Amino acid sequence: MKRTLKRGVALLLTVVMMMAMMSVCAFGYTEVAVTGVSIDKTLTVKDHDKAPNATFTYSVKQGDSVVVENAGSVTFADEDVLTDGAVTKNAPLNLSALKYSVPGVYQYSIVENATTEAGMTADSKVLTLDVFVADVDGELVVTAVVSDGANK
């Protein structure tokens, strides 16, 4: 009986110690989010001397699921200066919904949403957002990189 009790106590202590170690590894980080990400949008204008008033929006997907709808937008106006029939603007993205509590590499797609602007279509090019979450001195640090097929 004493021997069984000792084995039971030893097993219980082993389980408690393993759970304590796992909780430190799995739950020891403060959750972090992606910040400071933006993309460039080039609007090419044919047969016009100025840009039309138009707004384009972007969403972030993981596989077929949208994880951040309307993550950012860029607006063009007729006073934008065209260079060789095109104008480029920067679109900051709000990705604060992408939060991480463990180190890892996460990959998403950035897509331009369908536009209702007359005579325009959304760009079908899909950008890749790679998010690298690393443990640096016990704290999570996020690095995000946007690329397209030409930059891979």
C-alpha cells in the first residue's frame, strides 16, 4: 500500500512539473500584432491627362478565408500628378487584427477588393505577406515582409 501511494505521489508530481513547464513555454509571451505595413498602388491612366477620382481597398486572406476585410485603402484624385500616364500612391494597412502569442512564420495573401469605379477593374495581382514572429530575449518581435511574384 505504501509503495502504491509513493508511486502515485511521484506520478502526480511528475505530471504537475510537466504542466508547469508547458504553461511557461506556451503562455509566457505577451500577445503582439503586426504594425507598419503598407503597399504601393499604381494607377495607369490611358487616354486621359489626369487621374480619375477612385478608391481601391485591400483585404488579407489566409488560404480561402478572409482574415482582415478592408485592411487598407488608397484614393486617387484628379489633382494627382501623372508621370508617363501613371500615378503611384502608398496604402497603409491596418493589420492589428493579426495577433500572435507564439513564435513562428505565418503567411497571408493581400488582394485588391472588387471596385465599383466605372471603367476600372481591380488588380488581380496577389501580394504575399510573410510574418515572422521571433523570441528575442523572452519577448516576441514581429517582422512583416510584403512581396509579389517579381520580388520572390
